Amino acid sequence: MMGYIAHFNVVKSQDVIRDPHNARLDSLADRVVRGKILDRNGKVLAQTEVSEDGTETRDYPYDSMFAHVVGYTDQGKSGLESEMNFELLTSNAFFLEKFYQEFKDQKNIGDNVVTTLDVKLQEAAYNALGSSKGAVVVIEPDTGKILAMVSKPDFNPGNVKKNWESLNANEEAVLLNRATQGHYVPGSTFKLVTALEYMREQGSLSAYSYDCTGKIEAGSNSIHCFGGKVHGKVDFRDSLAYSCNTSFCNIGADLDVGKFQKTAKELLFNSKLPGKFPYKKSSFSLKKNAGTAEKMMTSMGQGQTQMSPYHMVLITSAIANGGILMEPYLVDSVTNYKGVVIDENKPERYKKLMTAQEASELKNYMTSVTDYGTASVLRGKKYTSAGKTGTAEYSSDKEKDHSWFTGFSNVDNPDLAISVIIESSDGTAKAVNVAKEVFDAYY
């Protein structure tokens, strides 16, 4: 018993104190004005306005733009408002000032949370999504800093209490953060995983060749290239650049399922993901006794595989960063209200997802997608880029699809990794165009 008490006080007590479900935290609000949440350049994302009669109102200057990631404080808490509740309700003002305020029976001012978020990039992503449902996640590959996280449809966090019933009754799951909790068929973006597995089994991709006729037989079904295109003779680079479904089905048919499962596991499928916010695990469910048709469908990104945009950007970030995934984080530092740093996060390595050589090869092949392939809208910019597009069918109606893009900018020394999904794009809205707007805003 004594040993556990010592362990609790040293190791576990802060976790319990900071737990957003700890109702006693809110008692701190009787003595402290809730601190601000800021972007990385000091722009205010959330703050408490105090009227002359002492009434406090939580204000969100950017309305719905940061709704899911910053969160709300009415009807419970979400986002960073929940995760950083303890820090926002703690005052590290100068102790004499605190004593003086308490002596006057006035509240002290809570600490500020300085995030890694960037208003300019968040705004670019938010505006580029427009009225579409979907999500965007942007991360620095070499640090793990999350620079933007957008989810639509959205809501105004300042009006949550007033609209609570309608928000919960909303059939479009408006309160769901699609960036981390959305579960989608990845479509052709998953071909990056298939490419890595094929690379591991074959040792080299240079000898690969396939004659695409526009369709391939998969059991009793035929699988077609998107839009009925016939790509002709393709090597591996062309297969990825043109996102040739039949070529990847051909590759998938001969893959070792056991090894494929292992690679998926190493890339964090069916596993815990890093990050201190709610997320949904991605699923890779291909079984060892799977038939050829199921292997083909899985290899081209259809089948039963499901993942979030957040998980997709983690894989992409690791490719951009020489195979190393950095611990993703949203909080850069905590300061007192005058800006004195109280606590600070530093970049940390999370896990090696692949070798540096594997990452380099994938990066090389991904440049073909933007150079002359399905993401050539990014060609000819003042920055270089690499990536992978995806079109994911979500219905028995083959005309119904989601649009995906994942990639990174400044290929030789990547600045940004991004993942975008547009739900129900149905061949019109293109996720790669959203990524382009974010890259353009950055540069």
C-alpha cells in the first residue's frame, strides 16, 4: 500500500489531476480566469472575455475554423479546451501578484496554451475545402508539429450550448473530428503501402513491367482502371504515377499475405496511434486465406481497409522524414499570461516505420505522381512536391467516390506533409487541389 501511494504521488497523480473528466478541475474556475489558446505566431484562437459585471464568455475569434481541434467549453469540453483544461485554469502569474489578487478577492489570470497551429495554413485548408465534407491534416515531418487540422461540416464553438440539441441530432455527425476519428476506405493512397510491401518482397522495382488493358479479372468480377483508362505498358513508376488499378491488382495477386500483414502492422494499422487526442484505429483485415480477388482489391486500396486522414499523414510524414515518424503534437508551450514560458514541448522520435532506403525509394516514385501523373496540378510550382492521389468507392454505385490526396512539399528537405479527404466528391472536387492551396499559402 505504501509503495503504491508513493508511485501514485510521483508518477500517476498529475495524470489524474489533469484528466479532463476530473470534475474538480472546474472548481479552479472560481479563482482563475481561463487562459488563452494561441496559434504558433501568437494569434488568439480562444479567450475569455470578462464583462463589467464579472460575467465570463469564452470567445473564438475565428468562429468555426478551429472548431474541432480547439474545441468548446460548454456542454462538457472537447479538443484542446479539454486536453489542456488544467493548464488553462492554472495561473503561474508572479506570486506577489497572485497574492494581491486573492487578497482583493479577485481572480488571477490563467496560463496560455501556445499551439503548433498556423492560422494562415488552417485558413487556406478551411477555405479550400469550401462547402465539402472532409478533412485536412498538415504536419511538419521533421518535428511532428501539427500545423493545421480542419474537419467539415463544422460548428461555432461559441454557440454550442444554444445549439446543443440540433448539433447532437445532426445526421452529418458535425461534432465528429473527421481528421482523426473519420474512418474511410483509403483508395489509391493505400498503394503506397502496397508499394512498400512489394519492394520488400522483390528487393527492387526496376524490373517490373505490366501491360494495362484497362481491366483485369478478379474471380467472377472485373476490376477496371479509373475512368476506363488503358495505360498500356507501364513500369512501376508509371503504375504509381497513373494510379493504374490493374497493375496494382497484378502486384497484389502474388503478395505474401503474412508479410503484408506485418508491413501493415509496422505502419500502425490495427494499432495505437501517437498523439494526445481522440482518434479511431485504422483497420487492415486481409486474412492469410484470402482469395486472389480480395488480395487484388486490398492492394489497390479498396476491400475492407479503413483509415483516418490523420493516420495517412503519419505514414506520409515518415516517408518524407527518412522512415522516421516523429511524435505528433499540438501544444508548443504553456506560458503565463505575460508570456513567460512555464512548460515546453520538444520534437521527439516516435518510431521507425521503414528504412531510410525504403523511404527514399518511395519518395522518388511519389515525385512521378506530381511530375506527370494524377497530381500534375502541382507541377511547375516554385516548390517541389511528391504525393499520391486516391479515389475511393464508398457505395455499390461505382460513380460514388471520395477524393484523397497525401503528399509533401520541398522534396529534398520536406517542409510540410499533408493528407486531404473530400467526402462524396463523385469525380468533381479534387483533394489534390486543396493540398495545392495549402502549399501555395505556405510558400
